[in-house]
Amino acid sequence: MAGPDADAIDRSGGDPEPESEHAGLDFERMLFFSDAVFAIAITLLVIELQLPDLPERPTGEAVASALASVLPQVFAYALSFATIGLYWYAHWRRFRYIVRLDVQLLALNLVQLGLIAFIPFPTAMIGEHGDQPLIVIVYAVSLALAGVIGPLTWLYAWRAGLTRPGLSDRFVRFVAVRGFSVPLVMVGSLVVLPVLGTSAVEIGWLLIAPVQWLLNRGLRPIETGHW
Amino acid sequence: MAGPDADAIDRSGGDPEPESEHAGLDFERMLFFSDAVFAIAITLLVIELQLPDLPERPTGEAVASALASVLPQVFAYALSFATIGLYWYAHWRRFRYIVRLDVQLLALNLVQLGLIAFIPFPTAMIGEHGDQPLIVIVYAVSLALAGVIGPLTWLYAWRAGLTRPGLSDRFVRFVAVRGFSVPLVMVGSLVVLPVLGTSAVEIGWLLIAPVQWLLNRGLRPIETGHW
Amino acid sequence: MAGPDADAIDRSGGDPEPESEHAGLDFERMLFFSDAVFAIAITLLVIELQLPDLPERPTGEAVASALASVLPQVFAYALSFATIGLYWYAHWRRFRYIVRLDVQLLALNLVQLGLIAFIPFPTAMIGEHGDQPLIVIVYAVSLALAGVIGPLTWLYAWRAGLTRPGLSDRFVRFVAVRGFSVPLVMVGSLVVLPVLGTSAVEIGWLLIAPVQWLLNRGLRPIETGHW
Amino acid sequence: MAGPDADAIDRSGGDPEPESEHAGLDFERMLFFSDAVFAIAITLLVIELQLPDLPERPTGEAVASALASVLPQVFAYALSFATIGLYWYAHWRRFRYIVRLDVQLLALNLVQLGLIAFIPFPTAMIGEHGDQPLIVIVYAVSLALAGVIGPLTWLYAWRAGLTRPGLSDRFVRFVAVRGFSVPLVMVGSLVVLPVLGTSAVEIGWLLIAPVQWLLNRGLRPIETGHW
């Protein structure tokens, strides 16, 4: 009785149709709820940072070594912050082209938020036990799962006709591939874990952001050339 | 001297009337404040997740069993995340049809937010003591209370004339029943607690989301058929 | 060279004037930043709730008494939630009539947010040490300070010409008095502390919300009669 | 092939161009995401405040001295709250003149948010170990870094043509200098550390806010004179 669009709620009314200004507010609420979860998850990372207990009247050296001991946690903070930031930026970019919602898209989005909000936990673990291969694997898989759902959302939205009209297949695929690249690198880099150890893997992840950047710059002419 | 609408503040002015753009901003502030509380409560769930202390140089097995010991807490995280997510989605849906505010609606909404923001506490308890019947009951009742206030808000808004015109009685009742269903199942499932134990109850709750889903799909034709 | 309005930034442009759509966004950013701080402070209250440690395999009675021991903290949670909620509602109401910003108003608002964000700390203290008169005093003064700045902001905005035109003096005073009433009751009730003890004071605070409510209902005819 | 504006996304469409209403929402999402991170970081400061453990039935004196021992942390709370507040206000002010986004601006903004969200950690450290020169230095450098990125963002936006047209060079420089002043004072004041000790430095920081204030008032005629 209803085509694939029957569940869809767009800005200019749904079924049963709310007034158009409401439809816009619905869309905004979903985006701002998502933004809030991203923002809280990214900011909660800091509460895992904890200076070890110091003696009553610590020497300067004791303070310095306590600060040094906290550096792996600061590294984990920066890595997770950059990853969540990249994921937020990807979310932001995807929803420039998604103009309507349906209940499946809301559910997919909620699953992503659940995985994003989970990240402070593996971050705390890797900050404390970054030398444990199992912890490194749990961290990589957690962050990859949170990332993979993004392009899945994008592909779903496109198939369900929730994106704005006129997107070329090539552009849709480009966005999806770009979205899968970060989680792939995170998990893929685990193959060198047995050979190079946990530190090499963690340092390797630092390359994700600049590589993404270069990819974006290199691919932009192709991207815009097809519009 | 004043009918039931005397306290009401709608988008196009109240009493004393603010400018119409202000009225819209008032409405948005209430929604975004609500969204923020939902988003923070849902994201704070993660800070209860804590890996048990490990020895200085733990073996891989020690790490694995520490991770395994944290699984009930991850389960509780997922369950509460899904429940708050469902409640947020219900809130979002209700306010597609509520177009005006009054002070009673604001108060009801604030009570719901207080119950939503409380959820991280029973979640932490059930994550740690999920085998204790009393804790399971406290958890179920807390989440049910947070849910029950939602359809009450909806029924109040409809009676007070704060919903947009033209909603059929049948639709209003449908939304209310759907809203009561999650809390009812949460509390109702407690009857099997003495027979089947805490684990069965907790696993049973996992069925809430898919059941809701099927209900929604099955009932949609009826719903839209009456518009 | 500049009148009192020289610093003011209103929705339709300031000095140097941003585009009008920007001015509206400026105003919204300030409101949403405020809402976010209120929402986070109100939601952070929950992380102070902590079940005492239980033995490995606790009896039902041990669980019940642990839950009972946490009730004063739940009471403190509810009290602070209601107070922050009332303050947020007052903030929301005030800014229905404030249509322009200046730097002093932003500073006053920031001071209020700093005092609101501080509330989880005295709440944690009174939850744990609610029988200590000094803690009760610190709690009452902290919450009163966070409240008192609200009507001060209102009076400043009115004097500086930042409210929308046409507000009667009587209405302005009415809003201010209503705003001062909660902090006054909180601090004023401390006079019975030496006689009736800490519990009486805390229970007395529960009357704030219903009293406010009755006041609002009783005064509304007067209020609207002067418009 | 593309000028400096090729990456830019403005309110009236980008490349590939989203619909104009979307472009506005993109801009808002970035601002609200930023506001949320500022708001969460500023509100998380409070969770570092912790009353020392008290004996079972503490004397009034024991409570008073526990409260007194927490004062340095309250001082640190106030100082960091004021600093983040100032930075938020500067961010708010800058984005009154920035009307378009590009990916570099988003990246710079994200780096600033990462540094802002980090502030609760040095705040916790200085609250507990404010007498340690090394901690004071880490605190000052952390807050200065979070501040310095602000005017860099501003200068980048101006060079990349993302600010609204018609800003005078003098105004752009004025905003940049004002932005650099807080971090400069924070780090510069460290030169008196060896002579006057940590307390003098911390008390000196309290002067930042009123000095900024006077600067703003004094310079406003010059500023507006050039518009």
C-alpha cells in the first residue's frame, strides 16, 4: 500500500503531515541531538585523565615523573578526540545531502551514537594499558564499528531516497568509500601488531588524519568534476 | 475569567505576548534543553564502565578475563542506551504534534527529564549487581517511571488543546498506548523474576525494541488509514 | 559619545553591524550555550549517586539497606534537580522579554552559569553530610547565589533598554520579586536551623516548588490585568 | 584550478551546492557543536571538586576545615570557568563576522575544541597541587594554547575570505591582538614565578578578566570609529 517513501518524514510534511515549520524543527532536533552526543562523548574523554597520587610535599622530580606517566593517556585522549572529531565531521558532511528522515535512518543514527558514546571506555583502557595487544584490538574494533555505521547510514539514505535529488552514483560511492577508509585503516593496521608491537600500531593511527586530508584534497577535483 | 488556554504560550504569541519570532525560540529552547538532557544522560552511561584493576604486568589471560568481567556492564550500557534512545524518539515524535506550551506541560516535561537523567544510577547498579532481584526491580521501576510520564504528557497536551488541530481521538489513543507499552513490558516482565531469575528478565528486555518495531510497522496502515 | 545602547547587539544589527540573520544566530548561541550549561549541570547531579560497596554475595537485606542508605542522596538529587529546573524555567521566561544583548548582560549571564554549574558540588556534600549544619548552610547559600543573579540580570536588562518595548514597571517588578523569592526562602529558612535541625530545613525546601506554583496562579490575573 | 574559495561552504550554497536552507543549518551545526563542547568542558570542571573524607560523626570544626581545604580547588574552578567563559565569548564574537566555512577552518576549530575540552585536567591538577611550579606552568601553557588558536582561526578566516565583506584591516588586527592578549598574559606572568612564587602568579591571573574589560571599553571608540 505504501512505497519505500511511506515512512519518510521530510521538511515539507510527512504522513500524517505536521506543519512545514515543524518538519524542519524535527530534522534539526535529530541533528542537534546527534551533535550533543558527539560533543559530550568527545569532552568526557578528559575525565579519564588522572594524575597519579603524589606524596604530601612532592619534589619537582616526582611531579615531573607523574606528569610523564600520564603522557600515554594524553596520547589516547588526542587520538580519540581526533577520531570522534573526524566522525563528527563526516556526519556533518553526510547530512548536508540527506534532506529527509525515516525511522530506519533514525535507528541507524542512534546505533552510531551508541557506539560513539562508548568510545571513552576503550580510550580509558588504552590510556592505561596501551601495551596490551588485546586492549589495542578492542580499542581498534570499537572505533572502527563506530565509524563503519556512518557510510552504511549514507548508503541506506541514498537507497531509500532520503538524499536530495541529483546526486551522481559516483559521488555517492566516493562518499561511502571515504567513510569506510578510516575504520578500515584502524582495523587493518592490526595485522602489523604481532610483528611491530602495540606502539607501532598506535603511532600508525596518527597518520589517519593527514592521510584523510590528502585524500580529500586529491580527490576533490574528481568529485566536483562530476557535478 | 480565563479558559484552559489562558496559560498557553504558542508560536504566534502568548499573554503577555512576545513577538512571534520569540515564541518560536521559546519552543525551540524547551526542545533543545530536553534534547540536551537526553543526550547527556545517554552519554554519561559510559562513565560507569570501568575495567577492574590489573596487576603491574598482566598476562594476556588476565586482561581477557578482566574484559569478560566487564561484559554485564556493557550489556547494561546497551540496554539503557536503547531505552533512553526509544524514549527520546517517542519525545521527538510527540512534539511533532504539540505546537504550544503551558506551564503544566513544562513541569511534566521537567519531571520526565529528572527521571531520564536519573537512569545512569540504576544502570550502574544493575551492571554491577545484575544478579540481585531487588536491583533488577529498582532498575525496571526507574526506567518505567521515566517512560510512563511521556504518554501522560501527550494526553495532557491533547486535553489542554496544545496539540495541533485535527488529530483524531483514535490517533491520540494510539500514540498513548504505544507510549505506555514499553514501561508496561519492563515492569510486567518482573512477574517471571521469581520463576526464571534475573538473567531471563534482563534478556527479555532486549525484546522491547524489536517488538516496538513490529508493532509500529503493523499498526501504521491503521494509523494512517484514519487521517 | 555613545548612549547606553551603544554596546547593545540586537537582532536587527549592532555596531559594527552584522547581518540581521547573524544577529539572530548570536542571540540563539547565547541561549543555547546557557541551556547546555543548565542541562549538563542538572544531569551531572546523578554521578554523585553511588551505591555503597557490597560484599561478594550479598543477602537481599544487605542490598536493601545499601539502597536505603542512598536515599538521602536521591533526596538531594531531586531537590537540586527541581531547583536548577526552576532556575532554568525562570531564565527561559526572562529571555522571552529580553530581545537584545550587551557585554554586561553576557557577563552577568556567565556568572550565573558559573554558579549553576557549581551546584553539583554542594549537592554531593549535602547528600553525604545532610546532618551537618555547616554543609546545609553552604548548600543553601550556593543555590541562593545561583538564583539571585537571575532577577539582577532581569533588572539590568530592563534598565539598559534590552527588553522589548512596552513592559510596564509593575510587570518588571513582579518578575524581579518572583525571581528573588526562591533564593530568599532558601536562605531565610536557615533561621530555623538552630531550633528545628537540618532535616526540618531540608524538608521545608520541598515547599518551594508548590509555593511558587500557587503564587504564580494567584498573581497571574494581576499580572495580565496590567498589560 | 580553484581559487582560495573553492573549498568554501557558505550560507547560500557550496560546491557541490546544498540547498540554501541546508547551508545555514551546516553553519549552525558547527556553531552549536562548538558551543556544546565549551559548555560541557566548563561544566565538567565541577566534578573535580571533592570534599575530603570525614570521620563518621564529624565535629563542626572538622567540617569547617574540610571545607577550607577545598578552597584552592574552588579557586581553580572559578579561574578556569572564567577563562573558558572568556574564550567562548571570543569565539562567539569572532563568528559574528565569519559567514562561511571551509575544511581548514573546521579543522582549526576542532583543534581549539580539543584544547578547550582538555582544560578540566590541568584545572584538577592545579586545584590539588597549586603550590608546584611545574603544575602551574602546565596549567598556564594549556590554557594559553587553547586561547592562541582562537585569533589564529580569525586570521585564517579573514585571509581565506570567509569573513563578511567590508572588515577594515585595523578591525581585523584589533580583534586578533585582543585574542592574543589573554594567552600572552597567562604565559607571560610565569616570568615572576621564580621570584614571587605560585600564589602570586595565580592571583595575578584573576586580573585578566577586569583588564580585558577595561581594554574593551577603552578601545571601543577607536574600534567603532573605523567602521
